[in-house]
Amino acid sequence: MAFWLRRISKSLIPIPINQETRLINTDSAPKDVAKAIRDSFRSSWNWDTLTTKFESVKLDGGLVDSVLLELKEPIDAKRALGFFHWAAHRKSFEHGVWSYSITIHILARARLLMDARALLESVLKKTAENGSKFSVVDSLLSSYEVTASNPFVFDLLLQAYAKLRMFETGFDVCCYLGEHGLPLSLITYNTLLHVVQKSDQTALVWKIYEHMVGKRNYPNEETIKILIDALCKEGKLKKCVDMLDRIHGKRCSPSVIVNTSLVFSILEGGRVEEGLMLLRRMLQKNMVLDTIAYSLIVYAKVKLGDVCSAWEVYEEMLKRGFRANSFVYTLFMGAHCEEGRMEEAQGMMNEMENMDLKPFDESYNLLIEGCAKAGRVEASLSYLKKMVESGFIPCRSAFNEMVGKLCETGDAEQANTMFTILLDKGFLPDSTTYGHLIDGYGRKGEIQEVVKLYYEMESRSLSPGALVFTSVIKSFCQCGKVEEAERYFGIMKDRSIAPSLCVYETLIANHFDKGNAERALHLKNEMELSASI
């Protein structure tokens, strides 16, 4: 690119001057020298002649800037570019960021966009290694007035960052320009969004879009397409569409999907005030539907723990003629479950079903887990069965909580039956799931089921933890099979899983019962040693 630009700049000065041209007087005032160089370029002298005439002139930043400013008008823009490249070939001179900036302003003002972009890319690469990330934009801002430039130059700057894939710095500069009151065009935002979306930094896409809307620069079809692609890439499109179906009851436009997703992610991330402020701005521009806005405000209030205020927003929503929806009901159910108010949570589920509002997976998960924690194991199991009948699969945390409670109450068979049903439907267990089941069967002394679950767990490449090994060892000891218990004790230590005090005490007691005092005393010493470390 640099070679091509040099060829272009040389071709701009094709006419040789008279061979009798006198050398410039180096004692002249710098202003006179600048004007002489300006006039020479206006006369279209070639580079060799210019070099000969100004051989004794020592170029420095001040002189170069003066010449460039003498050539700042659009009519002289190509001459300014020619001078910039000629100066770059002079010995002992290297352009600084300031001379780059002046030249870029001149070229942008004259709409010599290809040349302006080339210089922007060059100076960004140059400063990326050893300069401040704001050095170029600061220089462009400082030289803005003296070159009588226009804001379009900053669009070119951001587009150059996008082309060079300098995303983070480009976004920081974008925010920096916003602080200085310089707006960017929608084309620039779309360029930045498009390039970032193609990278692996999809989180940055939403930061840019949030900033863009915050600066009252609103999306067009191209913007929405880019953001829908970003949602697909993140695997979040279905989640957002499902949420809107629960709120609105029917499919929404791509723009509503995108805007709802942005606000929801901000609220979900705990930035409630920023999310509500953005939501208000979107409402003013009809970028989201009223019923969606109300539901998101309820979500925000619940997120802040202000359930009373959330309920007031919900009642206002109903007064304005908007229908209740399963998304809002589930929010209130979650708040009740978190506070242990299970009767209220179950009451809301009944209300929702009486209003023909369909519960979704989270609705069931909340009640399964909440009822289990509250000791309402039968209710928890009942909701699980309803959930499966409705075509949903529970999340692991909810199912594990219920399985743990069933096994604690001696109903490991029921827990295992539901586990088998869910496995056939695609449920993915973890080590906690197996740990609860193994512990449940271990309490009942059903050693065959314990061993079967242990090996099933390993076949799924799930690593047994301390809970599982403790349950297995205790189960074998309860059955009087201390040798088998020792075998699993050895496996446990080989895998660098520290045996608990309970494991040691169980093994020690069993060895004493078997009359093996030597092994019991050895384990006792080992236990005391490990406790002292």
C-alpha cells in the first residue's frame, strides 16, 4: 500500500522545472521556506528537482506542519499528500502523529478517502506498538480546527480500527469521542459491529450497540441483521424468542428481539439502573412493546429484591389493559421460593394454570427445587412428574435437590425410577446426582445398587468425589465387606481425594470388629497425621 501511494504521489508532480532554479536560502524565515515549498508543489515540480532545491533545508516537525497547513484547502489536498510522501523520503526525518493528523484532515475534507484511510491505517499501526491508544484521536482532535476539518474524519478513524481488527481500542476511542460530543455515523457503527461480530468477541458487539443507542444513534435493518447473527452465534436467539413468546404470546419482529435481548442481558448482569434507562429510551422510540417493557421492569424490581414495587408495576400493567403472562408469574414464584414462601409460590402456579397461562421449564424447576428444600418432597415429586408430562426436562440443580431429599427420607427407589425416566429423555446427570443415589442406597445397605451406580457413573466419565467414595466405603463396611471398602479407599487416595474423618472412623471401627487391630491402629495413626498437616 505504501509503495502504491508513493507512486501516486510522484505522479501528481510530473512537470520538471527550469534547470537554472536557484537553491533555497536556508537563512530565510521558516514561514518563507514553508511558502517556497508550497509554491514549488503548486508549480508541480518533480521530486528530484524539489530535493535539489531544498537540499540544504533541514526538515523538522514544525516546518512540515507549516507546509501542510499552507496546503490545507481541498484544491491543494493532492499537493499536501505529495509533500507528505516527499518529506517522508528525506534523510533524518520521520513523520510524527501530528503531521499524519493534519494530512488526514486535509484529505478527508477534500474527500480523498482512499488516501485518508491509507494514512490512518499507517499511523494506527505505527502507534499501536509504542503509543497511547488515544494518541491518534487526541492529535486529530487537536488539529481539527486549524485544518477546518469536519466530523467525518472520525468515522474514517473508527472504520480504520475496524479494518485493522483493533476492536477493543476502537470501541474505547468510540466512547472517548462520545465524551467529546462528536457523533459517529450509523455506517461507522454498522462497520464496527459487523467486523466484531465476525470475530470471537460477541460480548463487545452488545457493548457497542448499547453505546450506540445511548448516543441516540438508532439501528437500521443492517444493524438488526448483524445483531441477530450475533445472537445466533452466541446460541441465545432461541432463549430470547422463547422469553418473548411467554411475555407477548406471539412472535415479535427481529428489532424487538434484539432490543429486548440487550435490555434483559444488562438487567441480568446486575446493571439495573442502566438497563431501565436504556429501556425508557427504547420505549420513547417504539423500539420495544409496552407489555415487554412492563415485564422487564417487573424483572428488574424482582432482581433488586423489591417484590412489593414489582407487584405495583404488574398491577399497573393489568390496569392499562395488558394481559398477565407466564414470564411475570414465574418471576414472582421465584421470589417466593427464594424466601421459602412455598404456599404463595404454589398458589401462583395454580393461578397461572387457571388463567390458561402455560408454565415453562423454569416455572417447574423453581417449585421442584423450592418444595424439596422446604421438605415438601411429595409436592416436589408431583411437579417433576407434571413437568415431564409437559415435555420438559428439569435442570440438574432442581433434580439433584429433589433426589437428595428422597434419598434422605429412604425413598431411593423412587428417585432412581425418575432418574431412569429422565435419562431416556436426554437428562445429563453430574457427580452430585450419582452421589445422592449412591448415598441413598448405601443408607439401606443395598450394596449391589451402590456398585452398579458407581460403575455407571464412571462409564459416563464422571469422576466420583469425596461424597461418592464415602458412601461406597460406608456401604461395604455396613455389609461387613471391609476388604472391598479398603479397595475403594485405595482408589480414593490414588486419585488424590482426601478421605474424611468419617471414612477413617468407619474403617477403623470395622477393622477392630474383625479383630484386625494392627490395620486399625495404622489407619488411626494415618488419620491423626493427616489431621495435623
